[in-house]
Amino acid sequence: MGRLAGDCCDMADELETVLTSAARPVEKAAAAARAMAAEPERTAAALSARLPAVIPRREVQGEAARGCLALIAEAAAAGQNALARALAILMRERVAPLRADGPAAQVMKAARLTDFDDPWVVATVGRAAFATGQLRIYERASAVFRARAPYWRDPLEGEGVRRLLLINRQPRIEGAERWMCYNHSNLPNCYVEEKGHPRLAIDVLTLRDLDHDAVRERIVRPDFVMNNIGVPELIAREGWGPLIERIADDLGAPLLNPPGLMADLGRAANYRRIGEGAHYLFPKTVDGASLEAELSGLRFPVIVRDQVSHMGAEMILARDEAELRAAMDRFGAAATYVIEYHDCRQADGLYHRYRICKTGDAILPARIHCAKDWNVHGNEHDALKEAEPEYGLAALEAQFWDRPLELIPEPVWNALGEMLRETGLDVVGCDFTMMPDGRALIFEVNPSMHLNLRDYSGFERLLGLA
């Protein structure tokens, strides 16, 4: 009270510094309460991005709780009701009210996650609860988030706009990206982030906890439906195929990447289907449940990985049967793949991993990663490119983007492209490296890849945008 307008602005400006400082959460909450009284809207915006900063990590009471209680009360008094309730939910198990009938206590008593209609608010509360170790609140927020947000509608409208409805498995409260495009197959997400299109609206429907009939009337009829669950094992295990096909049929829209075509794209199925040819080799791959029957025929070392997760960084290289069984125990024996390892270090001393993609009718380079270790991923590649520029990785990337046939022999490129077309999928990728004998060693073939493209023409033609 009584502060000049300029001082009010200074207080709001300084809050960001306080929230990122080493001060205790109760001190940050007190500073935020003062800023809220002076300039509510700017303070609410700053707090929404940094809720964990003002949440105590342990129980506080008495005078120590005063700043936290004041922040809740000031937010409610300023009409920032969603923020006040979010703070109350996150603080009430750790902050004891000074008065049972006080304004903060009243908000804390009444605030419920299920009262939030906006899924983004629920996601914000959930992420803050996870960050502050309140896992019970996090799990509850996750459940409410899934129930509140089965359908995201892109606001883009207008003449000539094409609508693509992505079908995902579940919302991700940890990420809750604006477009919710990522769910094991994220070409649309890359498309939006890196290029976008003024006539492409991307809506999202998530299947977990979905009452399809209840949400059906809210869905804007799309021009295309795309199955964005790109892991064949997940579709088979959780039985999403019939529901995905029913949704597309109900909406009367073509279904891209139909789940029925993915049955033969699991790793063991790919090994049996692709096998060995003149231009490529798919390494022997055994389902963990069939290990005993196949063990005598395996050649060590072998790679052990989880069947469902596509986090390749967690793979284990087992050099003998004892290491194999220990690795399988870590993942759960029946839920693993065992893959024969082929050492394909290249002439520059690095391991290379190439990724190509079929989008619509186009076969395109997607990315190249290099590392000193056999388990190649983007983080290792980026770190190596920055730390040791003498490897020339930036030039190698440009070469693969612009002149891939200088790195991949044309017969191999054509054979891989034909193999991708034979899957029948609209969007599908392939990871591989080159073997000393000039063939491609295929790591995987499926839609569950980050497809970072520079040329989106195939995708645009697929959707009628070009």
C-alpha cells in the first residue's frame, strides 16, 4: 500500500531474480506475495512458470508459514483464482495455516484438482508436484489431466486448411507440449516446430482413459486421421488397433499408418521378414521369451534391450551368457529383445548411424549421428561435434542432407527405399550403418523415430498441401 507505480513495476521485475535465487522457498513466497499485491498479472505470469520455487520442501508452520499463506491469500484477493487454488493444492500438505478461518486456509480447504477445467493448469500443477517430490499429488494430477484433455483442437481455420487428427496413446503431463504431437512417432511435431504450414491444423486425440462416445461430438471432422502410436509391440500389447480403426471410420477420414500394418514391424518380426539380402542385413533378433530355444544359435556379443521402450541409450552389450542373463533380469526376461552385435566402426574411427524416412511417396535423409562408442545417439553426436571439430561432423551432416548418395551407395539406398515402401505405411523410418562389405546393417524399421527432415514435400503431398 502507498507504493508508487514505478516501485510496483520494480517489484515485479525483481521477482524473477528472487525466484531463481538461492533463497528458501518460504522467502520466495513472501516476495511473490508482495509482488502479487503490487502487480497481480505480471506476478501470476512469473509464478506460473516457476511454481516449484515457492513450494516448501518440508513442513513449515508458525511465522515461517506466513509468506506462503500470504501468497495464497493475495492471489485469491487479486482474482487469480486458478493460481491461488494451484498454490493451495501444492502447499496444504506442507504449510500449516495460522488461522483455521483465515483466507489462505479457506482456499486450501476448498481447492481440488478436479475443479480445474483447463488441462494446462492441471499439467502445471502436476509438474510442480513432481518437481517438489509430492508424488501422490502428481499421480492424481496425471489422472485428472488424462480425463480433462483427451482432445486438443488446433485453432487454425480458414479456406483450404487441412486438418490432421493425431491419435496418441496418452497425454504427457511432464511435457504437455502445445501440439501434443509426440507419442513414439513425431514427424508431425518436427513439422510444426521446424517448418509448419499455414494450411495444416494438427488436432490430437489421446486414447488412454478415453470415453470415445463422450468426446466424439467435440471432434472437428479431420481430412486425415494418423495413428501416431509407432511402437508395434505397444499396439499389440494394449490392443489399440480396433479402436483406432473405429475412430477413423466414425469420422469418415482416411487413416494414415493403420495399426494393422505394424504387426510385422516389431524387431523380431523385422528379422524374420527382412533377413539378409544383397544390399542389407537385419541382424538376428530373438524375443526374450524364446531365448532358451535360440540360445545355442546366438553369436556373442549380443545387444539386450527392452521390447517396448525406444530409449536406445539403455541398451546393454552382453559378451557372454552370464552377462546376457543379468541384462535380461534387469529388463524382465520375457520383455526383452536379444540382438546379435556387429562391430561396424567406420574408417574415421567413429560409429555412424544413418536414418532415412519414407513420407508419402518420398524417400528422404532424416539424420546422421556419430560417436566413439557403438551405442550412437544424438547427445553423443552433438557433444563430439562441439568438442572435437576435427572430425568434421558438421560437414558430414550437410553431406548426408544434401548428397546422401555420396555416403550411401545408390543400390543400397534404392534397396532400403523399396523395403520401406513394402511396409505399406505412409510414414516409416529406418536406422542403419554401413558394413565393411558394402551392405547396410539395419538397426530398426518402424514409425517410432524422431524424423528431423529438411524436405517435407512428401508429407505435404500426402496431406494434399502441395
